[in-house]
Amino acid sequence: MQLKTINKLCCPFDKQDLTLQVLTKDLDQNVIEGILTCNTCSRKYPIVYGVPIMAPDEYRQIQLEQPIVEKWKLEYDLVDVKLLPEG
């Protein structure tokens, strides 16, 4: 996913801006793996194979997203990543 496209995205929950944590890029500097974070509601959205997974909460399949994030925690030495806010 191109950086200029990522900058146009917002949180589907509260429509706030997202912060990008890049994990891998390709030769053209497109983001292949990363995490988008909403600083307002603390939701996190993974970017997998260049595609941001940004469904609203009721349609998210956390059981499919979490194994990817767990792999990234080991591979990229990430601190505990919670996809949805506590509570």
C-alpha cells in the first residue's frame, strides 16, 4: 500500500486519524506489513500483504488477525499489541 493512500485513511470506529507503524516495505517503498493505530480509541488495524484490515468491530475476525500479530511480535520484537481496546 502506498504511503499517500495510507495518509487518507481514518479509523472506521470514530473517524479519527491513524498512526502508522511500518514493519516491512517493498523496493518501491510501499508498505507490505504494518499496524495502523487510532490514538483516540486505541484500536489497531494490521496491514497484511499491503492491504489494511479495517472492518468495523462487529465484522472484524480477531481470531484471524491475532495470529498474524503474534507472529509479528516475535519477528519484529513488538510489545504486546491489542487489536481492540480493553473493556
